[in-house]
Amino acid sequence: MAKKAIIIGASGLIGSELLSVLLHEPAYTEVITLVRKSLNTYHPKLKEIITDFSNLSEIKEHIKADVIFSCIGTTRAKTPDLSNYRKIDHDIPIEIGKIAVENQVKQYHLVSALGANAQSSNFYSKIKGETEDDLKALNIPAIHIYQPSLLRGERKEKRVGEKIALVLMQAIDPLLVGSLKKYRSIKTSVIALAMYQQSLKEDQGIFTYPSDIIKEIV
């Protein structure tokens, strides 16, 4: 059966990969992106909703689909203000999740992070963990949570520290075996493809995929 999807964060590293997959796969006949500014991508299946995410109730009528994919996120470098950081990484995904419940959306797919834990002393891991927990509390039939490790992909902005880490990980990855495999770096294209494949399933419940499991899906 043809599906309709909504992507939040379609301009990001994973979101842009996912958008490309959905636009080219016949299983999806309509893809809606919620974006702050146009992606300048044109496709007969694509519909853009421009929003600053400050009042999501105004676009509630557009948050209707079979599947919602949340790939939205930021960094401390881009968003040093912690309250704004929390709004992007936590408040927006959860508010959209609440609207999804009202609009009877069947699936919600969330990109989180390896090590997400609401009790963590690390701000990043804590926010990711709180977002996971608050999403799980919503009455959505199927919730899929992806916990990738260090991402490998072509970013628009330069992140020197991340590039150095990726070079190091290329040497370290083969040494991470057994229970440590989940810490290996992962391609964003692999995450996007895993999200697409899992969205085709009708299973209900809460599913969590760390990096090593994401790779096994594809």
C-alpha cells in the first residue's frame, strides 16, 4: 500500500539522505518536509511546509501521514544557548509527536544517539535520553529509535574536530569487536536506508536500534 511520509530535519546529514531514498522508492507516493527554508529540491512527490517551528499548532493539518521521520538536531557550536538547543533536540520532536497522536499517525521514527540517557550528566546524552523517554510515553502504535555512533557523511558545514575523529575512527573501527561493534562509525546512507526499510513493516511497539543493529538491518 502506498505510503505518505513527513520528514523533520530534511536539510541535515541523515534527513537529506532519507529524503532522497523516499523520493526514489515507489512505496512512498507523497513526502512532506517541515523546513525553515526551502531545500530547492523539486520532485512530483515532494511537498514543502515552511515553518519556524514556533507554533506547530498552525500547521497541525499538515502533520498527517502514515509515517513521521524525525532527523532534526543541532550542535553546541551552532546553538550555544541551551534553552534553544533543548527546543530543537527535544521540544520540536515531542510536540510533533503529540500532534501525530491526535492525527492518528501510525509510525514515528526518531534519530537519537548512542549513549542517550535521561540520567546522564552529559547535556547531549541527557537531552537525547529525555527525548526518547518522552516519545515512548506517547500513544503512537509504532516507535522506532535509531542510536547511531559517529556519523560518516558529507556535511555542508566544516567540523574540524569531527573530521579528525573520523580519521581516527577509520583506524579504530576494525578493532571494535563483539559488544564494542556498536561504537564503530556509521555511514548516514546506511541509517537512512534502515529507517526506510523499517518503515515498511507493520509491527507495533517500541524498537531501539544501536549502530551495530542499524547496520544489520540494511
